[in-house]
Amino acid sequence: MDRAVDWTGLIRAAAARLAEAGVESPRVDAELIAAHTSGRTRTALLIADAPDGETAGRFEDLVSRRAKREPLQHLTGAAAFRNVELAVGPGVFVPRPETELVAGWAVEHAPRGGRVVEACSGSGAIAAALADERPDLSVWAVEIDADAFEWTERNLAGTGVSAVRADATDAATLAELDGTVDLVVSNPPYVPMDIEVAPEVHWDPTRAVFAEDNGLSVIEGLIERSRAWLRPGGLLGFEHDQTHDADVRALLEVGGFAGAATEDDYAGRPRFTTAGKQLPHDQTPRLSYGRRNASGGLCRVRGRMRTGRRHL
Ligand SMILES: C[S@@+](CC[C@H](N)C(=O)[O-])C[C@H]1O[C@@H](n2cnc3c(N)ncnc32)[C@H](O)[C@@H]1O
């Protein structure tokens, strides 16, 4: 390592290397790794002295790991989400910018002083944002996986959110809240098994990303559980695969929800859907798409298998 090379030169070389490795935002990533390594802001680096050999070596190590497509957030140990910063690392899903949209929907639509459940909480990103932006709410965060739950608890400590390690689709989970919740929000696993994903996604836990039944298994269970949690008129909003908008609207309709509407992500892909639990005078689900089985559960939708790389 040439000690005379300043940060500008190191960042330029690192950005070229990351671009070569197929990283989507090579310059920004190189700058953020440099900022993390040096303890300076990206702007301050422009006029900073050349780093010493040890610092430059640490920078090169992290750039090498990023070139192998390890997520930037695993290298820095942190992920920004709306106005909060979350600790992340192996064992937990790295929150994505797109999920800020469904979190924003929850921030805007939860009634004052209301009860909110975040299902499939992972790092606790959505619940932490709700606690930050809507301190008037009572929030529960449900996560099934033991490793992920360590991060849920860590990030939600001191926020007032109640973190619960449980299966969000199980009828016993938070059963004491049944009929009283105002809003349920979730970014569940939804990628169909064996679908191609970006190399970074392989660092996320499999259970956080992929789901059976063409990606709909957890969503189906979540719709059923949410219908029990919510008061009539209460709201459910969740992220889903870009090919599932019609499927999830149909599942919501047959699952006792009304007014299902899908919103696009930043790239214009249909990525989250919201609906309201039907009011008592309109309890009969319309059977236009799926149907109920003998025990009242939803029959599974088996949509076409859609191929192509997924964006999370
Ligand atoms: C896509 S990640 C989302 C994490 C976080 N909400 C976010 O947006 O960054 C899905 C999370 O749901 C958890 N999960 C999967 N199935 C679940 C279930 N049945 N009940 C509760 N959590 C579940 C996974 O362990 C994972 O942490």
C-alpha cells in the first residue's frame, strides 16, 4: 500500500474495483466504506490527509469483502432506515430502502394512540421507525427466528416496542390482542423458492427471503392472523413480490378485507398492498378468486411461477 495515496485516490480505485465486481453503486459504497474506516464524513474525506498504512489496509480489506458482494451494511454493522439506524450483521435481514415506503404508510395511517403489530420484524426496522415517528402508538414486533430475534431485541431496546419471539401466523401469537389492533404492517419473506436474486441477498437468512407456495405461504398465514388481530375497519399493509399484486389483492378479498390497493416502489414496481378488515355488516368474503376450506381457512393460491431476478 502506497502511504502517499490520499483518500480521493483510494476511493477512485476502490470504486473502479467495485464496478468491475458488479456492485450497483460502486462510488457511493467506496465512499461509505472510507467514511466508516476513517471515522470521518464523506465530505470531510475530500480534504483529509492521506491515511496511515494501517487505516488504508483496513479500507482495502473491506473493499475486498464488498467486491465479493458482502452487503455494505455487514461491513459497517449498520443500516439506515427512515430516521433510525439499526445494528445489522449475520443472522438478520438487512432492511431495504423500499421497505421505508410500507413503514411510511403505517406511520401515516395508524390512528392516534393506536395499537400496531409489526409481523416478521427482523432487525426491528419498521417497529423502530414507528416508535421514532409515532411515539403515541403501542407497538408489538413479532419475529420467529432465534438469531434474527437477537437483533430485534437489540434494536428495539429502550424504544417502548414489545418484542415477541413467535410465529406471526400462529393463532396463539399475541392472541390477547385479538380484535383490538388498529394496524398490522409487515415485510414478510415472499420470494418464490429457487428464484434468482442478487449475490448480496445470499447473505440474508434464507427464511427471511424465500417462502413456499410460490412465495405466498407466509403472506397467506399473515392475512388470516391479521384478520383475528384487527378490529373491524383496522388496516393491514405488507410488502410482496413484484409479480404478486393481483394474487395478494385476491387473497385479501377472500380473507375478509376490503379496499385492497397496491402501491409501487421507487422503481415503479407494484410492491406493497394495503386493505381494511371488513366491517361487521359486510362479513361475507366475496369468492371471486379463492375460496374457504371446511374449517374456514383460506384455500391456497397457486399462482404461475414467474421467473427473473427479484429486487428486495
Ligand atoms: C424480509 S425479512 C424482514 C425484516 C424486517 N421487517 C425488514 O423489513 O427489514 C422477514 C423476517 O420475517 C421473519 N419470519 C419469517 N417467517 C416468520 C413467521 N412465520 N413469523 C414471524 N417472523 C417470520 C424472518 O426470520 C425475517 O426476519
